[in-house]
Amino acid sequence: MHPKCYLLLFSLLVPLSIQAGNIKGQVYADDLPLAFANIALANTSYGTVSDDKGYFVLDNIPEGEYKMIVSSIGYESYSQSILIYKDESINIKLELKSNSTLLNAVTITGTKTFKRRTDSPVMVNIVDSKTMDNVQACNLSEGLKFQPGLRVETDCQTCNYTQLRINGLGGSYSQILINGRPIFSPLTGLYGLEQLPTNMIERIEVVRGGGSSLYGSSAIAGTVNVITKIPKKNTYEFNYFYQNIAQQTNDHHLRANTTFVHKNKNLGASLFGNYRNRGYYDHNKDNFSEIPAIENIALGTNLFYLPKENQKLEVSLSYLNEYRHGGEILIDKTVHLTAQAEEREHNVWLGSADYQLNFNEDNSTFISYMAWQNTQRTHYTGIFPDTAEDIEIHLQNPPYGISNTTTLQGGFQLNHRLDNFLKGSNVLTLGSEYIQDDVFDNIDAYNYNIDQISKTLGVFLQSDWNISPSLSLLSGIRLDKHNLVDNPILNTRLSLLYKFKKNTQFRLNYGTGFRAPQAFDTDLHIAFAGGGISRVQLSPDLLEEHSQSLSSSINYDKATDDYVFGFTLEGFYTHLKNAFYMHPLGEDAFGEVFEKRNGAGAAVKGATLELRGNYKQKIQLETGLTLQRSQYEDPVSYIESVSPTRNFLRTPNQYGFANLLLMPNQRLNINLNYVYTGKMEVLHLAGAPNQSVDEIITSAPFSEVNLKTSYLFPIQNIKTGIELYGGVKNIFNAYQNDFDIGKNRDSNYIYGSAAPRTFFVGVKFKSI
């Protein structure tokens, strides 16, 4: 047990005799000083508030016996009896225990330094491992659905690649980090959201908009930081669950986690393993899958070592292998002999190492880091031809391909705290980093070849200035030299936080960014359309895209011993200059060709409302709704035969979620959650027997309701719990019902829920 916990337990059992006319102390929570905690002596006028380092003083207290009460929003109140004597003084350290996961979580993504959510000028939303478990999220993509302003969509009927949209912008506008490092390569962005299992994830921190300058200029829509399992104590967990998709498809999952920490607390390791085997799902019974078969293996470890009290070394390493096949259901047939198919096998390595040194009485921190990712892929994307001549060509040179992408990052960061900075405090951050993405993707049969190296050298400076206990200003600049852009680009970020009456925060954020003229995520995806394949190429005149983002929000939370209630209302606006769009060039010998070009501009604007509440740790509710609009300044032609439109495709103007957790006791959990996807415009290309014309359709809205129930059976003598659980995903079977049929289908014509009604059951063994 932590020494502070012994102190707290002792103080609860034994009244503290303070031989003093004053009380001095410091309040902690989550091993960090807790600012703005209320300290009061019951039934008196004596009271104060802890400062930004958690310190407090109560002076000139008359001799006598008092009840001291310490409270703070999001934490359980603490009280103890105190005897006050004359002419004596004593120091007290107090540790408050969190009473809700909704408030004051410690975050790093907003400022790249540890900071409580309510103290950060940048709003950071948290998805922890418990939440992902409650909603039965299998992977990262499913875990991100329950966050305001976020929407995960499936974009291919054949291979089911996914992308994350934040505040109405496409997936390539979002930056995904692994342990704070941008090693999600352009190719990893296609399938990586599904390849990362949730049992490797400690928590996910989400920043909407460009609120921090430290993570790179491409984080235009926002930043998602996936923090892997952190070794804290000796634990283990084994988990098996089975899912059945629409009474047709089996989906097996086997997971294992274990954590070791040395008795001296200076060395620790966490390990995880995940195996998944899912079959095909054919919704319209045409022998072509709508959900592909997958076999996935993931292994990894996180390690830390403390050479000295002021030094820390962290190393992480993960390996992912995935086989994925979609299209005509493969039974005893070589893939290039099937009517239509996408087959991929990925081998992915992810690694990082961080060294941290605290010095200057912990007022200064030096961090150096390096990270690496490599993906090797073999793949097939093809349609079996109809004519004898084309069949012979196909058999002689079937469209198999190879991919090899490598991401390298290295850098350093220096933080220095100034305690007396213009009557406030300031944390200055200076750093530099180098990032290189090497992308090679080739299919000889289609004359398709991407061989792209992008290099960025960035320098950043940030000031996190606490002007007063109620006012903070985060300002930063970042200078990037990108090898595909002629001149260095300077971007700025400003975030202002004003705290009103301890439980209300107002925020105002402004940021600029850019995206280089390179291939991102979906540009690397070859789709099926019109009886052939569709590809994206870059215009030789393509320029970088620039952005300006502005957001403002009000955050309110009220907490008592019995309940927590809060809301956040945010408005956002992003303007894109030289906005990228896909211009149709028509057909070649292989199918449709699109060219990425610059448009005049585009704007995304809207508002997000979050509501949250927790009653006596028995009932917890989180919900969010986003209303927005995404439009180009000039109409864009998506295909020659369809009238141009200003609207972003596949972008609903309304979407949201709700997550209700019922905890009648410590053993029983009931989770009911809901995901709403509003109407959107979707391009539908002709070619399939059921589709004779090119058109843009407006989809119906989707409401997906999910339920999970779990019960824990503790076995105290071996410190093990057995948890049984089960439930239903998409209870009312809200799923697309107008998929194309046959081999000439438009594989990009897919929208709505990721899967139809799915039943699941599972058993988990874990340490308690």
C-alpha cells in the first residue's frame, strides 16, 4: 500500500491532536497535488482553498475540538476530528479518493505534460479500459464510438477498412498516436483501428480540434492518443468470449494480460496477447461477404525501469499479424480464381522508447524519445474477367501486390517550471523531432505503384502559463520543414482557460495546421466500382492544404458525496484553404481513376453537447450529440454523370451516443448503450445488376442499441474472480439493406452500422 494510504487510514482511525493555533497541509489525489480543494472546520467560519500545489493554511484558530472537512469536485469528501491547542503548529498531508471516472482524470495529451482534465486549457476526453470493457469493445475502432464529436465508419463492403472522423472531417485529418508517438502510418490508417485490441489499451485520450502545438501540424480535426497497458501492480487476466453475427457467423476471441512489478517498485512489465478468428458474413445471400473473414494475433509488452528516483526509462514493443479476406466466399479455391476478392496479410511491428530525467528540484524535465513502425503486407485485389482474352491475361499476371511501410520518429523535449512568472507560474516546453514515413505499395498487373518518402523536421515551443488560480493561457508555435513542401511552415496554437467558481471552466482555442501533398490512408485503398477497380492518383500541381480552427466551450460539474453531474457545450469551426478533393478522370483499362486536387476551400462548423452524471457509484450516464455541417465553398464533381454538390460525402449532420451503466452492487454490472448516425449523402456508382446509374443517395438514419450484463464471483482464498458476461450488440438490427450484389458491385457503397445484430457470451478470470 502507498505510504499516503497508511497515513490516511491512520488519520481516519485516530483523532489527530494538533498542538497549534494553525493548521498547514497539502492535499493530494492520484499522487499529484490537488488544487482548489475546499478545507473547512465544520460549524465555524474557518475555511480556505488549496493553492495550485495543493497547499493550504488555516490561521489563528481558537483552542478547542473541531471537525475538519476536505472536499473537491470528483472526489470523496474526507473528514477527521482535530484538537487545537495554543502556540503549536503541525503539517498534514491528505489523500482524496476519486468518486467518479468522469472528472479530474490525469491527462498528458493536451499539453504533453501530466495535468488534470479540469486544469488543462485544452479539453481532453478519456476512454478508459473499464469503459471499453463495459461496452464490449473488441478493438480500438469500437472503443472510439462512445466519445462526443467522434464517428467511426466502415468504408468498404469487401475489406471493411475503417476510419475515424472527428468534428465532421475525414480520417486523414485526425492524428492517431501510440503512447504519444505518431507511428500510425498512412497504410496503418486503413486497418489499424481494427487491428489494435482493447486489452492492450490502458486508456484513450481524445483532443478535438487543433488545441496543442506539440503533436504536429496534421492534427487538424483532433488527436487520439492510445496509451497501452501500464504496469502498476502484480495482476493477471484471462478472457474468452464468443460472438455470433446474425445467427450466421462465428467470432472467437481469446485474451491474456499479466503485469509484474518488482517489490522495490523500480521495475515493471505488462504483457498482453490477443487471438481473434471471425468467419464471413453474407448479408444479401449472393455468396459475397459484407463482413470479411479475419484471423488476428497481437502480442506486446510495456516495461519501465527507474535507475534512480529522478530517472525513468519506458520501452514498448508490439507485434500484430492479421489475415483478412472479403468478396466471393473462399472455399478450396485460390484467391485469384474467385469472382471478386480483397485478400491481405499484414505483419506489423510497433515500438518506442522514452527516457525521462527530472532535475533542478523537479522543476525541470528532459525527455528523449524514439519510435518505430514497420508494416509488411502481401495483398490481392481483383475481379475475374469475363472474356477469354482478359482471362488469359489475368491468369498470366494476377493482381497480387506487396507493401512495405516504415515510420521513424526521434526527438527530445525540455520542460521547465517557473514558479514566479508575472505573479503566476509557467511551464515552458521546448522540443524538436524528426518524422519519416516511407510508403511503398505496388501491384504490377495494374501498373499501380506508390513509392513515397515524407520527411518532417519540427521545432516547437510552448508556454503553459497559469496567470492566476482562475486563468490559464496555453500558447505554442511549431515550425515544420516538410520535404514535399517548398518552404518551412509556421503554425500557432492558443488556448485560454477561465475557471469560474471552482466547478465551471470556459475555454477558447485557436489553431492552424497543414497537410502535405502526399498520399494518406484512403488514397492507398483500391476499391471496386463499375466492373473494375478505382484508384486515386495525386495531381502534379497539388499544393499543401492549410487550416484554421476555432472552438469555444463551457464545462460545468457539480459533485457531492452522493452524485456528480456535469455538461460540456462546445462550438467549433474549421476553414480549409486549398482543400483536397477527388476529381473524376474517367475510366482507363482497369476502371475508374480519381485525382486528388486542390479546391477553393471548405468549412466545417457545428456544436457538441455532452451530459454526464453519476449517482452513488450505482448509476452512471454519459451522452453526447453533435450537430454540424461540412461543405466546400464551390461545388465538387464526384463523378461526371452526377451533378456537383458542396456537401462532404459520408458526413452526417447529426450523430451521437449514450452510455448508461448500472452497478447495483460490486459484483453486478449492466450496460446499455446507444449510437446514432444521422442522414448522409453517399455516392453510388453503377455496375452491379441492381444499380444501372451513377447517383448520390441520402441514407436513412441509424440507431444502434447494445446491452451487456456481467456478474463477478470472487474466490477470496486464491484472490481470483470469475466474471461471466453476455449481451447483444445492435439489438434492433439497424443495418444497411441495399448492398450491391455480385462481383461488379461498388464496394464503397456502404454506410450505417458496422455489423447486424450480434450475440455474445464470455468468461473472464482475473486477480482481485
